[in-house]
Amino acid sequence: MSRITNLAICVAAFAVTFGSPRLLTVASAADDTTPNVLVILTDDQGWGDLSLHGNPNLQTPNIDSLARDGANIKNFYVCAVCSPTRAEFLTGRYHTRMGVYSTSQGGERFDLAERTIGQVFSDAGYQTAAYGKWHSGMQAPYHPNSRGFGDFYGFCSGHWGNYFSPILEHNGKTVHGNGFITNDLTDHAIEFIRGHRDAPFFVYLPLNTPHAPMQVPDEDWKPFSDKELVPDPRPENAKRQKLDHTRAALALCENIDRNVGRLLETLDSLDIADETIVVFFCDNGPNGYRFNGGLRGVKGSVFEGGLRSPCLVRWPAQIPAGTEVESVAGAVDLMPTLTQLAGVEISATAGPLDGVSFADQLSDESQKPDEASPAKRLLFSSWRGRSSVRSQRFRYHLNGTMYEIASDPGEQIDVSKKYPNVAARLKNQLERWRDETNAAASPSESEPVFAVGHLDAQWTQLPVRDATSSGSIRRSSRHPNSTYFFDWTDSKDTIDWNVDVVAGGTFEVQLWYACDETALGTELELSFESDGHLIGEPTKARVSEVTPSGFVAVEFDRAPRTEGYEKDWRPMSLGTIRLPEAGGTLRLRAPDIQGETGVEVRLMVLRRDS
């Protein structure tokens, strides 16, 4: 079994010279001010989900104001889905270099050798915080507290099943949220900003809406509940639109906009707006067919509609209002850009950056894209076998089609035969990039390993997302991120976590569960096995309390969901267990099951006792 600690050893990859990456010599953009940084990232909000981009179905005045008062990066690209985008923003390097191959069950983690933007700003003396959806690993050393963020509140999975006072975590400790999740996360960001107004801060606010489930507060839903919608000009998008899903997404986008307004008002009230860089972008295309300016594709696609994102950057002290940047740019560029603006040294990274700073273009309108330049920029995208490359003028796809984006943003007219030399060049460079960054490689089929007991963290969370089950036990949804196990009716069945105990010790075990009164008295037992042998003594306890029945907050679902529902999970103690420093299996058994439905399990938490 490979050790988690060995994952920190990776071979640094060389940059793709045809993508023009470079290591930056950064310099402060202001001699007398160290700017604060606030980065807002939204989840499944498409390029067209802003009134800024002509959507007639909603109003986003606060987000739009960032373009009016700052810069609009008009050709900005992210990844097809969320965890790759997060990895690229956090490191300035393509996710394909770093082992990110999935959005769940370990495939969302990027290599430990990578240096994050949180570490860069923390090392430069910034107070750092992240509030929201991390989605780059749950257990230390992948946890945000281990990767440069001093304060973290939110969740680490790819999506969450309840948006109203849900189970969350604060620096590893399991807590309950306070009200609607987007408002709550924004509250924490505001509180941190207020508490660090006199010291430079870096706040990363990865909000988790409008990702499904489409749960919307009543006050946000009311204006949209029966709203007539203007369809997207692209017939396919209009035909495949699901009205209630779209209405819910638009309502959630307007909620996001109000929270952005609260953040901007906070900066104004503290008189720090001029010295704070605010960035807003999204993690992929929209999570459904709706108004998207006629772009082709949605989330998961490597067409423009799956990859194009708004990117707005406001810094009143340095960036002229109304600045527009035409050059192609992407999430990989934000780390070099923000460090150059702030005058922060990146220092050593796992390999050369793929990102290129566009900081100069934020203040110098003479910096124009030059398609004829020998160092012209290319941005590469890949997800599940589909790949494309974007130059300043074209997007070329692995299947051989090519589109002239400036005149055909909807990618309707294939011009590969019209410009065969360009198509051949882009094909060659895309294939080279896929080979050089392992984008063409198949995901590992080995079972992922999850770290337990890292000395960076007092708490280790092990959700059933990261577990496997045997026998008749079932998972509540095919999307594992926010799921639970149920139908545990056979005492021979088990729930197993494949773990690496990176530092041995004694751990208090807490299980978050649900059951009805018939399951009272069910015995649960946790053991640790390595190489097929029981190590140490198991710990066990009997269920002594009933939990409330039914799903929570379902009255706020505005469209059918495929994600798992959540329950009113309650914690119970399983006692303490001694774990050696070793790889093995944490195995949960139910030797004595009471009732016909058994106990449902959502999460196990280990707290280091010694």
C-alpha cells in the first residue's frame, strides 16, 4: 500500500513552451500600500448568468459593478468541472499535472508537492482564510488548513445536500451552519475582514451555489417562482432548458449578487476598498441548459459554454475603471497575476507555472493580444477524454474541428478546412500538451487512500463518501459526495475506509448517524486491520438515541434533485481506539442489529487524544 506521506514526492514537470508559461519576477504595484485580496468563486454559475453579459432574466448589479469600476477579462477560461478549476487557481498549474482526475473519492486531490496561493500569501505575512466549498481534499495534509489557509469554515466535498444550517466544519471540527449557506459563508468572510482590517488579508470565498440541489430561500425564490423566461438564442439551449431548474439557478445567482454587494459595502464601511483587490469568477459552465449568450455546451463540456467564465478584477487604487482585457486568460493565471499585483514572491513551486500574469494589462491599455507573436498564448482544456485548445482567435478540438471564436462564439461553423495550417499546428500542440501533462492518461484504478491522524490536524473527518460497503448496504445517491449508507440489515456487512495512519496515537471516535426507535440497541464496532490482521482492540458502543425522521429542508427544493438528501444527523461516541502508524482498513461493523431498517451512517470523525 502506498503511503500518503510518499505522495509529497513528485517529479516536477517542465512547462509547455508553446503555452508561453514563465516564472515571474514580481514587483509591487504600489509602493506605499500592501493590498488586501478577496477572491470570490461561484459554483456552476455560467458566463451567461450575469446581467453584465446580456441575460434579460435576472439582475446582478453588484457583480456587474466590478467590471464598471475595475477590469473585465473578456476571454477568461476555467475547466469543464469544479475540482480541476480549483486546483488550477490554487497552484497556477494545469490540473492534469497534479493527479486530479475526478470530483470525488480522492480524485479531486492535487499532489502535496504543489505550492498553493494560500501558502504564498501566508508566507508573505498575509492573514489567510477560506470559507465555502474547498473540493481539493478533506483530510490533512490535503485540508485547507494544511495548504496555507489559517481559518477555514465550510465543507470539503464536491457538493452538499442541504443548504439550511447544515453540518459544516470549522478548522476540522464538525459544527452546524447558521441559516442559508451562501449568506452564512459570506458572514464569516465579512467577520474575518472586519477582524483583519489593519493587516493584509487574503480571503478565498468559494461559494457553493448555484450548484444543485436547487434549494432556494423563500424570499429569493418568490420573484422567480412563475417568472416567464427569455430563452437562449441557441435553439439547443432553449429546447433543453428545464424551467424550474433555471428559475432556481437564477434566484441563487441573484442571492450571490446580494452577498457580493454586502462584501463591497463592508470594504467601503471599513474604508479599505481602495486598497483591496476583489476578484470574481466561476468554476465551470452552467449546470443546465439556460441563457448563456448562445455559447455551445454546458458544465462538463470543453466547448466555450463549458469553459468560458466571467473574470472581474477591481482595485480602485491601481486599475482604471472600465478596463477591458481582450487577451485569453484562465484560472491558472490568477496566482501569477495576484502575486504580481501584490508584490508577493511565489518562490519555489513543484514545477514551472503554466499561468501567465495579466497584471500589466490591467493598467496599460496598450497591452493588446498579438496573434502573430511567436510567443502567442494557448490555453488547454481536458476532461474525461475530451480536449480542446484556445488561441486568441480559434478553438481547436481533439476531434479535428476548429472554430473562429471572435466571429463564431457559438462554435457552429467548422473552419478547420479553411485554415488547414492553423488546424495542423493547434492539433500538434494539443497532442503534445496532452502527452506532456498526462492529460491522455487513464485514471488510476487503485483504491484511493485517505490520511488519518496527521499531526497538522486534531480532527480527521471520514465521510462515507470515502468509504466502500459490502453486502446489501446501499448508498443514498450515485453522486457520492454528500451521501449516506442505509439498508444495513445484515450483521456480516461492513463499511470500510482504506486509510494511512500517518502518525499513530489514541483517537476518540464519533459517528454521525440516523435511526428510528426500532434500531435502538444496535451495536456498532470499529476495528483497524492491516494486511488482513486485526491490529489492537476494537471499540464499540450501542445506539441509545433516536434521531428525527425524514429529510431536512426539502421544502426549499425548487427542482428535482439527483444528489442525495440529508437527514438530521446526530453524533454518538464509539469510544477510543489506538491506531499504529500503518496503512490498513478502518472497518465498521454492526454485530447486533435491531429492527428491520438498521442504522444509517453519514460520517465518522476521529479526534486525536494522544
